[in-house]
Amino acid sequence: MAELLLSTFCADKLKFDFFSEDPSNHQKFLQREYEDIILDIRSSDSPNDPYAKTINDEMFLLKVANTSELPLASMSNIEKKQFPNIAQDPGSVAHYLSIRNKILAEWYKYSKDDNAKNICVSMEGNEDYISLIKDIYLFLFRNCFINYGVLSTLDREIFVPKERKKVAIIGEAREKIGGRIETIEKDDLKIDVGAFLLTTEWKDHLNILLDQCSIDVQLIPDKVLLLDHKKDLFKEVAFNVACKIFMEDLDLLIYSGDSTICELTLYEAFELMKERKDVMADVLREGILSEFDELFNKLGQACIDGYCNLHNILSDYERRKSTFFRFIEDQRNSKNNLTNTQKIREVEARNAVISDLLAHVSLKKFNLICEDLRDTRELIELMNELLDSASYYQNGAPHYIYDQLQELFFSSIEQAFGCSVKELQLSSMKQFSWSNKRQKFFSLNNGLSDIIEKLSENINVSVNKPVQTVAYNESEKKFILNGLNFQEECDIVVSTLPIGVLKTNTVKFKPDLPSPKKEAIKKCKLAVKRELIFQFDEIFWDKKVSVFAKVANPFNSSEEMVIVYAVPLKPILIVLWGGKNASKTFNWSEEKFIERSTYMLKSIFEKSYTPYTSVINKNWNSEPYIQCYHVIPIGDENIVKELAEPIRFESQNSLNAIYFAGEHTNLQEQGTLSAAFCSGLRVASEIANDYPNIS
């Protein structure tokens, strides 16, 4: 659930991430612009704007292209490879794209149904035109751009393959299907003790699957409650400004084009970001505070004029960005030691950031209270209060605000990634589109196992049968799967084994996995996470809040920085531990782990807290055929591609292969259910293309 906290930090803060090295990101940016325009139209005085429908249609096509990961106005590399003659002729490309986009659009409009080609595109025309439609439709079908999900369970014409191949899928060996997706029933409540939420967006792969399954979902509120170490709410404006500072700078670093910067850890990147904060220090400290001094004893109108001047000064973020671009360029050319420079300028950097936060908090407070002021005396008292506050933070302990906001940010990163920020590579942040404000979080009313049950209909699934070896018999052209007291033969193997199992070589492959794949597995790191699920008699917290977080009191060693997730409409709180905080819990007894987690709940909710009725401690690390929560997102695209690369055993007349799926094999959003599902679609398309006669 730290992902929701991260989205609160990062939503709508970035603009640069769409202009990374991938040109297809440009159409994501266009989609976002269209959505913003539509939002403006709907909230304006002209809801019947004649351009609204056009924008909607164009935005829909953009969304179709972005979800399918196909460029709307050009052929992808895989299409060029499949249709080389078309790719060489601009006129044919335009014709191809009009058919392809029409088929995709029809599929995404009616994705609950199996879309036949004659429904998608009118099958009228000459023989070559109809043949092209069939070829494009078959290409999209085989590569899982259309007709995926649970459509195999629908009543439709049965396809009889020309040849039959037995496929064995090996995964997380447990007593139940679903692996790390597990739902239990306790006191008439369905409780997810594994993965417990979905992150989806309109018409993405998971959203389509939920629609197909007709599963009841609960939208998770996007409200989070953040407390500082004194249990005071963080000022909304201070929090937003801090997020803006953090994320703009971080995004600029990630896509700076400097390989040495991308090799930094996230912690080192933040230390680098601190260096340039003194760029604004003079303006903020000397200019703003002196302006407070001058205006503070004057009439109300003068104070209002001062407020306007301050607002103009602090809204100059474009200058901040260009200054930072120059800073990065200077860093490339600088021969000074990074660590030494940081130590020299750390105090100035912190003061500059605090000045920034303080000024915004002051402006917000001034803006809110000004309307309620009854006379000039109250106005002067308010200005006095702001100036006293400024003096305290400038001359007292300015690091508290900055450090606590940074700790919240770091903790949400560590919980989401399962890794300490001192170890997490900056490049790993590319795995997620943090700026996607329109992404929503859902829980399933009957638990995530609903999806598993729907997907496993009419499929022969054996549970609690761990495979020990996967051996290829070259003479028989078969794979032999050996386990305790059983043996299976098959033609195709799909491995969805978790990265933890692959790293420990629990399942042995004969012959051995290729050296590049073994090296890629070795480079993967396992996420460190712990969860405790507390059940109560009733909900005693604000039902509109989904995430609670409190910075640990630096003067109280019993407190930890944890994140608490409130399950919608259920009296259940989940205490999440991640990164360095989670690592130490493995040395605790279960009693101490529960005691510490309970202490943090009491610290957050205080007098409203009521004793829990039951607690569930789930530790995936102790499961021998799982061994971790998920992989720590990998910043190196080549490693991920190697993890997903099939192993093919080819002879003159036959092909046998091992395919690899799982959240760790997906380039985007590793460690999530979306990544796992999309990896399955990828493997399905690989098999369909390798074996054209069986699909």
C-alpha cells in the first residue's frame, strides 16, 4: 500500500518522465494532455463543447495505443518484422495502421466479448484487402493485443488444433492455487493475506480482466493521513512543496543522460539534490523574511501586497528547473569530490529547503485566515506569528521539517520496493510511472482469490506438488518433470517460479540454465517486506482515509516508521514494514513483532484505538517455494529481458521450449500483480508464434 502513499507524493508532480529515451512515451504525454483538456471542458461553463467528442475519440485511440504498447501513428518493430513489405511503403503503412487501429479500438470498446474479425472491420472489398485484414487480426490475436483474459471460458466455436502439445506450468507450490494471492474467511470476513490490492487505470490489462470477470471491486480512497513525530498533521502545502521539490529533481537526475548519476543509489541522489538548494536560499531567506519585517507593522493592504509579492517569488519553478539543468551540467564537468562538497554545503542546503517549505506554509496559512480577520490588529498578530515561526525554523532546528518529509518519502519507497534507499539504484525508479495521477487502487470485496478462481476454470491445476527437476530428454523430444513421488512429461514448460526460488536453485534444470540467464538471476535482489494483519470488532478510524503514516520520534527508540493500510469497509488494519525496518524484524520473535506493530497503531490512533480481536502474521520468506515477497525492481532493462528470454531446444522437425513468466520478467511495474498478468500475456504470445499450428 506504500504505492498509494508514493502516488500521493508524486502524482501530477512530474512532466519530464514522458520524455525519456523511449519515443513512444510522447503519445503518453499526449494522452495526458487530452485528459486534462477534457477535465477542463467538463468543469467549464460549456459542457457541450463541440470539440469534446473529437477529443474523446482521439484520447480513446491514444489510450488504446498506450495500453497495447503500440505506437498509434507508426508500426512497431515487431510489426515491421512481421510485415516487412508493408513497412517499406509509406502508403501501405497508412493503410495498415487504419485497419490495425480500428481492430484495436473495437476490442477495447467491447473487451468483455470475443471480437471476431468481421465484427472489428467490414469484410468488404477485394481479396487482397480481406486477406490483409485477416493477417492483421491474426497478428494481434497471436501477440495477445486482443481477445485475452478469461475469454476462453466463453461459449464460442471450438478451435481444433492441427497438432497437440502438452504444456506444463510450474509455479509456487502450495496447498492452494494462487501462490502469493491468498484469501481466507474469518468471522464472515474475506481477508487477503497475500497481495491485497490492484493498481489499475482505465482500460489497462487488469481493468479489462476485472471487467471480464464481473468481479465486485471497492475503490480505495486516495486520502492519506501523515503525522510528524509530534503527531501533528503535516501542513498540506508544506507536504506538496516538498513532493514537488523531491520529484522534479529526482526526475531530472534519472533522465539527465549522465550514466554516473544513474549509477547512484536513491540516497546518494538525494544527497546530490541537496547541493543545489542554496540556489534559492538568498531569495527566500533574505528577500522574503526581510519583506515580512518591513510589512509586518503596516496596514492590512500593505500586508496583502506583500502576500502577492511573496506568491510571485515562490511560484517561479521554471527558473528552478533551468537552474537545476545547469547544475547537472556543471556536475558533469566538475572534478570536485561529491561527498566532500555535500558535507560543506549541507547546512546551507537544508536551510534553503526549509525556507521554501516555510514560506509556502506561511502563504497558505495567511490565505486561509485572511478572510476571517476582523481588524488590522488581528492581521498584525498573524504576521507576528508567521515571523516568529520563521525565526524559529531559521535559527532553531531547521532540519526537522526537511528530514521528516524525506523520511516519509524514503519509507514509502522502501516499503514499495522492499529495499533500503542506501541500496536501491536510482535507475530502478524508471520501473514505475509515478506521475500517473489517474491510476486507481482497488480491493476486491471477496478477495483477490476471486480472480484466481475465474482464471483457473476448466484448467487442471495440481497443488502441493513441488517440482524438483526440469529435465529435457533430447531423444524423446520431451521434458521430464520430477518431484516427490510423481513424474510428468510435457512438450512445453512455462516457469512462473518466483525469483527467490530461482536464486536458491530449489528447482534444478537439466541441462543447466544458460550462463547469461544464471547471471541475470544472480544480479536480482529480493524485496524485504513484512505485514501484520489486525482485525477489530469495528472501524474506529476515518473511513475516508486509506493510509496512515507517522514519522518515528527521534527521541523514542521504541518507535519505528511504518505504514498502516486500512482495508475499505472492513475492520482491518495492515501494518506494513519495508526495507531496513523490515530487515531487523526477522531477528524478532513473533510476540515482539506484534508488540511493536501494536505500539505503532496506538501511537497513531491514541485514545480512539481499541484492542484487536485477531492478528495474522504472513511471512513469504519462510515459504520454501516462494521465499520472497517480490523482486526489487531492476533498473537494467537487459537483465529483465534476459530473465524473460525463452530457452528453445530445436531440431529439424520439432521445437520444445521453456518459457519464463512472473512479475520479475516484466519490464514495467515489477513486483505488482499487473506485471505478473502482463508477463503471462507475453508468454502466451511467444508460444502462439512459436507453435502456429496449436493456437
